[in-house]
Amino acid sequence: MEAVFGLLLMLLRVSHGVETSCDGRQDGAQCYGALGGTVVLQLMDSASEIFRYEWSKNNKTAILQGGKNKKLINQIEKRSSFSDGTFRINSLSRTDSGEYTLQTYDSSGQRSEQRTLQLFIQGVEAYCDGRQDGAQCYGALGGTVVLQLMDSTSEIFRYEWKKNKIITILRGKKNNIVFNVIDDRSFFTPSDGTFRINNLSRTDSGEYTLQTYDSSGQRSEQRTLQLFIQAPVSSVLLVSECLSQGWTRVSCSSEGGDSPQYSWTLDGHTLTDAELLSGNHETNNIILKQDVSGRLVCSVRNHISSVSREENISTCKGVETSCDGRQDGAQCYGALGGTVVLQLMDSTSEIFRYEWSKNNKTAILQGGKNKKLINQIENRSSFSDGTFRINNLSRNDSGEYTLQTYDSSGQRSEQRTLQLFIQGVEAYCDGRQDGAQCYGALGGTVVLQLMDSASEIFKYEWKKNKTTTIFWGKKTIVTNNIANRSLFTPSDGTFRINNLSRTDSGEYTLQTYDSSGQRSEQRTLQLFIQGVETYCDGRQDGAQCYGALGGTVVLQLMDSASEIFRYEWKKNNKTAILQGGKNKKLINQIENRSSFSDGTFRINNLSRNNSGEYTLQTYDSNGKKSEPQTLQLFIQAPVSSVLLVSECLSQGWTRVSCSSEGGDSPQYSWTLDGHTLTDAELLSGNHETNNIILKQDVSGRLVCSVRNHVSSVSREERISCIFINCNLSNGTHISQWVSAATNTLCIEPTAAPTTETSTVGKETVNTVTITNVTSSNQTVTSSIRETDHSLLICGLRAAVAVLLLIGIIVYFAWKKKKSMKAEGSAIPGRMENPANSVVMVEM
């Protein structure tokens, strides 16, 4: 039964500390282990071929002794294991630090090899002067704190140190320590008054009081100190990403650590507002402006630890597109804030004179053979032998451009045009499945994959709302009713629509026909055009309203303008935006992008300049003013795509970092399988921070939502960390926590499993020997059938249950039989049904 319970314990074991590995086969190797964790030391290639070996500490204590055909002696076997050259030590303490020597001997007793390794056990140690009343001291979880409680005890008749005014921790008289409640992990030095506490836990936090007494028993002094135990910050994760405008978003997070504080430097100096687009040098998420590059360092600290990570940040280019404009009528595309490279001519060296103008009005480029180049936008562009590169594109760059070339007599030799479209957000959607739902951004571009290729389709037609034909063709395109802002590519079946408006929303139907005119296929897709539009009731004085950068805000300024004799709406009490009244003509200073209708003012294409304080002033027919009414308008960049980065940490925890592209004043929230994250699931952070660490065994559908006053986006990911522990065929030992979704370790894709054939009764069974991990915290080595590894644990647990049940049945059957024999010893009994009786159970 002991073996059964041992197997049960093996199945249920769940603890794993920080684990490190070190190759100690090189003489003088330096190895590191974490206080309370595990270190795996590779001491030799294989122990099976070594006649005799001995591994000792500080050339005194033999830790391991063994050899070929010899019994292994392991002095610390309760917390370690040795397997063919690899030594695993668990529950590390500072006393494990030291120099270790491996000596090997041949069969004649001659020493064949000697090599050493240094093992360092690391933990955070803090010092605090507690001689001032009210001192605040900090210690690291699992580490050591040295508290200076007094100068010396030699002159103090009696002293007592209590926790929370109740529990006496330390008591002494002069240089004699009477008792120390935690002497198994602490040490008090009377000569200098320092108290060293090791292996700190959160329960050590609290208020401590020192009381001293004179020889008459009178209390001479009392002072307190607060002790806070914090988890130290450890490894830092730095993630950088180039955004569409050429900005660089950088996210910094640390493993563990209570109350982490962040700071940033670039090439040695603190980041400035001139380099930052959003965030500041004390937040953990920042966006760097265009052209900012250098050695970026993120430092994370709390009261007891500090770590940093650096990365060389290169200048991010915006989205760069290329276009061959040497064909007349070419259509070229550039991304808002990005770069477009236009091939205008083969070479300028042989062209006597050329001019490139926009909308047949503005000359952008002028030059020629032996002539000086004139470039009207040279601050953001460059021209080199026929190729024109334009950076930092804006919507104003859209238009028709014409290239005219002239010969030496002044005659125009050639003229050709190109259309340049500057696009906002570009989205892609696969519309080859019937009922697809596609999304495009207001003012942006959508690329719809309608078919694989049009070359094999005799005839096709794409309609909106089953009535309006958008385009149709026969193998090649015939008609496109929105050709001025779209392009269909027959070779790959994609339809690109630019400058999207809300009227582009709707249901679209693709119908294809064969050569006989029969409809061969029909499928639909729904297109939704999204843009950020906000509404605000500004009829209350002091209202705060928000609009999205580039979007629309609808402001309710009054109930009805038709009954107001005269009104005026000003910005910052200076600029009159709206003026009107009963029977008066409306004056709107921004009418090109706004509209006013009976008290409601709609402003489109919002910019940051629209932020400010607006005042509405109304007048009666006598010219008397009513009380002014103000509103504050804030323009915010909407949050857009969310980046979610998860990482399995050494303790089986999961660190997740969430950040969004752009977005002013983002606010974060987290849910797991539909419910808000709880403290029971969180190791650090809370459900409103953008960096969290989930506890061991927390898994499921994790959603990070990012919002501000004008927008909201979210991203989800399935979270699950598993612990793997295996030996590959090449001898590599792998033991670590990994993501279940992306795990590719402990998998031998090219090696076939070893198959053994055994016979049990009359049944022949094929078994496969595998060492692997099948759950978050179980390491199992066994022979199993060639089925899914997840069945192994279930099978073993079922076997344990069956064995326990059989054991119980055997015990009670034996006891009953013994009792019956005792009762019937005078009268021999006769067995009526011998076939149904339990004679013997063999297990």
C-alpha cells in the first residue's frame, strides 16, 4: 500500500520554484541558483562509463560518490536527484554556495580528471537603520533584511522587540540573548545591535516595537519601525513596434515585483517631451516620435530591487509604397504619414527640361539637363535621376500629377499623368466565403478578396443591395462604376476601394456565370464602414465634450435655434465660429467641414486645434444678453489595434502586457472567461493596469479592453502555461514552463517512438516509452499505449483507485474469513458455493 500512496503523491505533486541550469563540464564553471529554487548541474556526459567518481564541497564534504557497478551515495538525497551525469538540487539555501570539485578515477585507482565549479546562491539582501522612531524598512520576499535596532546592547540593562505590540520576537539583557523566537532563520549581534532575518515571507510585514529598560525595571525608551516585505522586480521584458506614422511604441514590464516604478533614458539622458509622443518618462508604455533613435533603457525598481533592460531603437519608417508612374494614367497609393516612391522617368540626364505639376496648377518639380533642380517640397522629399520620394504624406498630397518634358527647341515632347491616392487606415477582408462580414475605416481603404482569379470565370457581376451594379466583367474587367476611387485586379480577384464613406456600407452580392449564361455561383458579404462619431449635450453650462481625432462630434448647443433672436458661439472668447438668429442668415466659419441644424452642430475631420473652451451667448430682441453657457471640447486620438504579449515565467505564473496603438489617456480592463479578473487569480497588478501577472494554473480566454472617452478596442488570447520536463534523443534535458498553445519543445518530429511488443494473456499490446509532461505540474515517465498523452494521467489515476479498492476488498475479505474460522473452530463448516467464494487475491 505504501507504493500505491507514493504513486498517488507523485501524481498530485505541484510545487516548482525558480529553476536554473548550468553546464559544469568545463573546469572553473560559474553556476547560479535562486534562493529557495532548483539548480540543474551537468557534471559529466555519462556516469555509466566512469569507474569511480566523487563530488565534494570546499574539498571537505563528499556530496556524491559512485561509479560503474557501484552504489550511489548522495548526502543530500532528500532534496536532490542524480541521473547519469546530471545533478538536480532543490530547495536551495545560501549554505549551498561554495566551490565544488569533481574527481574521477580509473580502475587502477589513479585520478583521471579533476575540475571545479563555483555555485552562487542569490537572493536580495536589504539594510535599514531602525534607530529612528517611525523608520520604514523594506525587505525582499525570500531574501534577507539587516535591521540596525540599536548601537550596542552592552549598556542596555534589558530590551524587548515585539511585533504588532503582542508577539515578543527578541529579548535580552546586556550582551546576553534570552530568547529569539525566529532563531532558526535569524541572528542578533549584541555588539553592534543588528538583527539579520533570512528567508523573509509576507507574514514578516508589520509594526515592530523596541522597548528598553533600566536596572530598576523602568522603561527608558520605546521606538517603532514598519517592516514591508515586497516581491523584488526581476527580469524586464521590452517590446518595441513601429507604428504606421513612423512612431515607435515601446512597452516595458517586469517579472514579479510589488509596486514597480518605471523610468526611461535615451543615450544616457532622461526622455524629454520633445522625443515623446505619448506617455512620460515614468510610465511603462511610451510612444516615441518619428526620427527618435538610440540606446533606450527601461529601468524598473521598487524599494528593495532594481533591474533594467536596454535596446537599440532604430528610426521607424512610416509605411512605404512604390509605384511605377512611367505609364500614362498610372494609379499610385501612399499611406497617411508614410512614404511613397514614384518612378517618374528612366533618367533625367538626357531630358532637356521637365516639369511635374499637381492638378495642372502647382509646379512641384522643375529641372533638366544642366539645369538646377527646383523642388517645392524639398523639406520632406528627395529626387534622384527620375525617382521622387515623398515622406510624411498627408491627404493634401492626393491629386492628379502631370509630367511634361520639352526638347531643346522648347517643344513639348511628352506628357503623362498619374493619380496619387493617400489612404488612411487600410483593411483587408476575405470575401470568398458566403456571408463574410468585412469592415473598413471611414476615409480609409478596404481590400476585398472576392475570388481567386477572374481568368477562369466567364462572366461575373458584383452588386450592392441586389440592385446597383458596382462592376462586371468577362474574364477581364468591363465596367467599374466607382473607378475613380477603386481598382479591381482580375489576376488575383481583389477589389480595392479608397476614400470610404458611410454610404459604402451595405450588402454586396457576387454572381458568376458559365459560358451558357447559367449562374454558377452566388455569395454575399456585408461591408460595414466604421468611423468614430461622438455625441455631447452642451446645453448644461460647463459641459465636458470629447471628439475623436479625424472623426466627428455632434454637439447639442440649444433646444431650438428658431426661437432665439440672436446667438453667437465663440472659441476661447475670441473667434466667433457660429452667428445667427431668428430670421437671420447663418454665418459658419468652418462650414467646409461642419453643419448646423436647429441647435445641433456637427463638426467633421476634427483636429487637435479644435480643442478649447467654447461659449454660447444668446440675446433677446432688446439686445440684452442672457447668461453665457460654456463647454470644454477635448480632442483625443482614438485607441486602435491592441498588442497583447504573454510569457510563461519560471514559477508557472503568466505575465501579460497589453498596449494599444495611439490613443490618448488609455484605460485598461481585463476579463477571464467573461468575468472581471479577481485578486485570487492575480499575482501582481489589478484589473485596471496594463501589465498583470496571473497565478499558477490560471488559464482561459483572457480579454484586454482599452478605452478612452472616444473609442474602445479589445484583444483576446487563450492563456495556459504548462510545465515540461523531458530528455530529447540527443541527450538535451528540457525542464521549464511554456505556453501550451505555442509549445514546440519536447517534440521529436523526425524520430519514431520506440515500440516494444509484449504479450499479456492472449493479447499482444504495442507500447511506446515516453518521458513527457501532460499537465501544468505533473512529470510522468511510463509505458503507455500509442494514444494521446493526456490519457496517461487519467489511466494512472484510475489504476491507483482500482488498486486501493482491491486492497480494501482484500482486507475485509481476509478479516471476515478469519472471524468465521474463529467462530466455527469447534464445528467444521461446509462450503456450499465454493465457486463464489474468495479463496485468495493476488496483487
